[in-house]
Amino acid sequence: MKYNVPEEYYYTKDHEWAQVDENIVTVGITDYAQSNLGEVVYVELPEEGQKVTQNEPFGVVESVKAVSDLFSPVTGTVIEVNNGLTEDPGHLNDDPMEEGWLIRIEMDSERELANLMKAVDYKALIAKK
């Protein structure tokens, strides 16, 4: 199966994507993750102003198949939450790379981006599965 893996995004081993615009990082789950989760029925996200830490859980996504933690790709402060997902979590299935974004983080240090995968590495990871 072919998944949407934009070249300009960063990725985690836990299947979150990170789009970086200066020091603001928009976070979502990958097309691969939403496909494997199946129909998403509930999303729990942090409050604006909450601190998040790289590789630590910041929320939960629940599907008809499983409940999974969401892990932050960077350390920083949550500056925006996609509240539309609490009303319609199906956006995660319909458009995980755009309308289904989860949170925006003002990151503390760009150095943490070196711990994330580029698209070519993420494609290799999901090809093994």
C-alpha cells in the first residue's frame, strides 16, 4: 500500500509527523498510522499553554481497533489545539496530513529536530512493516 509521506515533514518512530515553520511545529499522525488504526472515534489533546516533552505522551487517539498514545516530536509549549477533532475525529482518517493536524508547538530548541526522521527514513521504516 502507498502512503502519503510529504518530503518536507519530519517523522517519529511512533508515526507522528512534524511540519516546521521557523520555531512553530505542527503535529499530526501519519497516513500510515491512521490507516492501521482504522476508524478514529475519539481524540484527547492537551490544553493550550501546556508544556510537552520530546518522545513523551501528550494525548490519546482511540479507534475501533485500539487506543494509542500520541508522542510529542519536540519539547515546547502547546500554542494551538485542533478543537475540530474533538467534534469530528474522523478528520484524522479523511485528511491526516492537513485538516487532521493535532497541535501546534512553539519548540524550545531546533536541535531536537536532529532526533526525527526525514521522509526517506520514514518510508524505509514503514516499508519493513
